[in-house]
Amino acid sequence: MDRIEAGLPAAIADAKPEHWLRAAEGIMTTDTLPKAFSRQCRSRAPPSPSPASARAPA
């Protein structure tokens, strides 16, 4: 678990749309080929506030 935790900042910093194949390969278990699927959509509604920004200051 320590190794996973230590690698998270670098993994998050490297998370880019063009690296989808790396991510698919990274989660392969018994698969022989990486699998990927994506979908994009647009919404006319304004973004909802995140839970952190919706909280009142302490």
C-alpha cells in the first residue's frame, strides 16, 4: 500500500487524455488486450458546486 500511495502524485500529474492506453494497460489483470471506452457529452446546465466549495467556512 505504501508504494501505491507514494506513486499517486506522479500518476495524477501524468493523467492526460492522450495517456489512455497506458491507463488501460495498467489495470489489466487476466486480459490479453487493453480495453478502453470513452464517451463525451456537453451540458447546457451550469456546473454544480463541489461538496468542498458548498460547505460553509468553519
